Amino acid sequence: MSPFALTRTLPADATAAALRADVATGLTRTPKELPPKWFYDARGSALFDEITRLPEYYPTRAEREIIIARADEIAAATRARTLVELGSGSSDKTRHLIRALASLDHYVPVDVSESALTGAAEGLLADHPELTVHALVADFQYGLHLPATPAPRLLAFLGGTIGNLRPQERSAFFAAVRAELAPGDALLLGTDLVKDERTLVRAYDDAAGVTAAFNKNVLTVINRELEADFDPEDFDHVALWDPRQEWIEMRLRARGALVAKVPALDLAVNFAAGEELRTEISAKFREAGVRAELAAAGLETTHWWTDEEGRFALSLSVP
Ligand code: AVJ
């Protein structure tokens, strides 16, 4: 049996088609908007890695602290044989979990980035030769399509990426997760928590300007993939806290009036001076809200853990 398999449920050209569709609709509507998944080409993924090491960006460190402190409890509560990780990226924090899960024999990382998956799998297999790794190139917003692997299964969605979805998308996502889980399986969810505005905004507008570069990188992706002529320097990075929705919004604000051409779509995009393009929402949560959203999908939260400072939460839920 081969210890490593890679399956694409996302045809190589589906990514290109989805980007074209998102740019065509998102840049011709008011207000302009693009989904955050287009940040993550090789450069964007590297910039995000850099973000996770910034002094202002606490979520990664807070979540790692919880995983390290609670890995044995998670292992005891789940006795998982399969770990499915959605949006696995570099699988960095997962290593602590894998080390603790003595019963684990299958790891299924799911990501839109094939390079992130193969890179992460190499390191993991070197450390855990007993593990069968079935990597999945997929966009879980179009359904989960998980391979049949041994139960019990633990489905992990870490990093607070759930916050990139709007409330309606979240409930659809939780329902899809619930449909994948049988009795004995569990969901491990990472959620960033509501806190003071200053801390939140600084996490998305760091002094070194890495998040600004990450935000502007989406324009570079569109330039390369759709032959567009955006100048990232024509835009300012904006991060603001919406206290009513309880989410951070990242935007790109045009410094002056401009027109960008997108030849692949036969499109010219007009920006008025000061006009903003919304590139990401990152919702922050409260315990009662997370429990209620999961309960609405038929998932009962059995464990709720936070870091010492109460900045971030990891929860375990069962069908
Ligand atoms: C990877 C989605 C969890 O929303 O905090 C980091 C992405 N955006 N800085 C987040 C991000 C700006 C990050 N997630």
C-alpha cells in the first residue's frame, strides 16, 4: 500500500474558471468584492506564513498553545483513526495533534493549494512512516468529497478560517460537515474570539506592512492569471472592525481614480478616488454563538478550550 496518494476533486482548470467568474462578478458590482481564497498563490502563502510570525498576529500562537496543551485530551476524547484537516496549508500546528493521536493511521489534508499539500505531506511522512496520507486538492465550499477512511474520524478546521465565511455560508458549511460525520466522529474547530478593537485591528494592519503586502497580492494574482494591469501601489491597505457584524474587514482603497484592464475578460474596471474593494471578512466569535451555530447543524459541543489569555478557542463537537 502506498503511504501517499493525491486526489484532485478540483480540476486544474476549475481554479482558473472560478477566478475568472469571481473577478467578472466581484469587480463589476457595487461595492466591489473578491473572495479571500485568491490571496493564496505561492507568494501569498509565503506572506501568510510570515504573518503568523508577526508580533501583532496572535491567532496562530494562541491556537498552537491550545493544541499543545490539549492534544492528549483531544486524543483521549476522540481515539481518532483518521484525521481530516480542511485548509491544511503547511500542516504546521497539526503535527502536535498527530503526535498525540496514538490510534491515528490515516491523515487526509484538504487544500486548494497542491504545492502546500505535497510539501506538508513530505515532512509528515518522514516523521510518521506508519501514516497513510491521502491528500485532497479540493475547494470544500463546493462539497467535501472525502475518501472512505477508517472510523472514528476527526475533522479539523483550524486557524479561525471559518471566520472567512459569512453567517449563511457558515451554516451551509456546518451542515455539510455534519452530513460527513457518523456517531463516534468529531469536529475540531478553531475560532478567533471577540476582543478589544485595537488588538484586532493591529493583527490585520501590522507595523511591518506584511498584511498590506498580503492584501495587495490578490491584485498580482489577477495580473498574472488574467493579464490585468493593476498597480498594487495605486491602493492603500485598509483593515477595520465592524462592531455590529463582529468581523474584521480588509479592503483595498484606490488612492485616486483609475481604470484597470482585464483583457482575459474583455473588461475595464473603473475605480473612483477612494473607492474600496473588499477582499476579506474575518469574523470573531463568542462561545454562545459558536455553540448555537453548531447546535443548529446538529452538532453538540462537548469541549471548549481557550488559550491562557482567552484570545482564541478550540472546540470539539459531536453529531
Ligand atoms: C488564514 C483566514 C485565518 O482571517 O486571520 C491573516 C487570514 N488575513 N491576515 C485570518 C489573514 C489577514 C487568516 N486566516
